[in-house]
Amino acid sequence: MSNTDQQALITGFSRSWTLLLGYDDQTIVSPTERQDGMVALSLEQVLTALAPFKQYLMDKQEASELFGRLRGDGLASALATIEQGFGDELFYPNVASRAAHLLYFVIKNHPLTDGNKRTGAFLFLWYLHLNQHLLARPVDQLINDNTLVAVALLVAESQPDQKAMVIRLVENFILLR
């Protein structure tokens, strides 16, 4: 590898080095800028979006009828939570915050009888695509298939006391416009 190539590798991943240091030092902060025009999600929309995903997995024999079946009102609660605010202040003020929390809530709160990690990962991507107009880069330049698996497993394997840091890390994967 030439010095030029090595320098390009180093500088090309500069955000990675910063995020890894921030994780170690516990200094990663959430993006706080408010974004208007975010697409709100309803339970009906989500269930409609999940139907072809479930069918795709069933056709591949990677899911059963239990996949994606609601368990109580946990999914509706997760969707309502990311839309909450007080007055003009939103608790989750931007796409990064909402997408990261949606991923976390679906994976960790198990609102479905089966497929919480895959469904959480799918909804995370789907939500980002719905709000592409508010992102600095196309979704596939922010999250690829390997990154999606790693992020979903990071959330799934995290301890409850790591919730805030894991969410802040995921939020920082999403570059806002």
C-alpha cells in the first residue's frame, strides 16, 4: 500500500476513529438539531410495510407465521414514543434520534412473538428511506448489510445500563442534512 493510499484510508475513516474514541471515553453526544418534515409512522403503515418482508422471509423458509406477530401493544407504543414531545419540543428531534430509538425499542422490548432483531433492523432502514430527504447521504452509503447486522447485534447484546451510549452511537452513524 502506498503512503497516499494509506493516508486516504486513515482520513477516509476519520469519523470511525472519533466514534471509537468517544465510545471508549463515553463522550459520544446525540445530534440535537431539530428536523422538520419527518415522516411519522403509524402502526397500520408499519404492518403494511412488514407484510412483504415477512412473506419474503417465509418464501425463503427463514420465517414462520409467528414472525412479526404483535405481542401486546409494544410496537404501537414504540411508534408513539418516537413521536412524543412537549409543546414545540420533540423528545426525539431528528431522523437519527428516531431511527436509533426505533431500532432499540423493537429489538430490546420484544414487541413481536418472533423476529424482533430482523424486524427492528428492517424498520430502522425503512424509516431512514422514508426520511431520505433529511439525510446527508443516501441510506446505502450510511448503512450497508454488514453494518446493519453489526448494529442490530450490538443493540441486542447490550446491557440495559449501556442503552444511552448504544443509542448515541447508532445516532452518529446517520449523517443529517
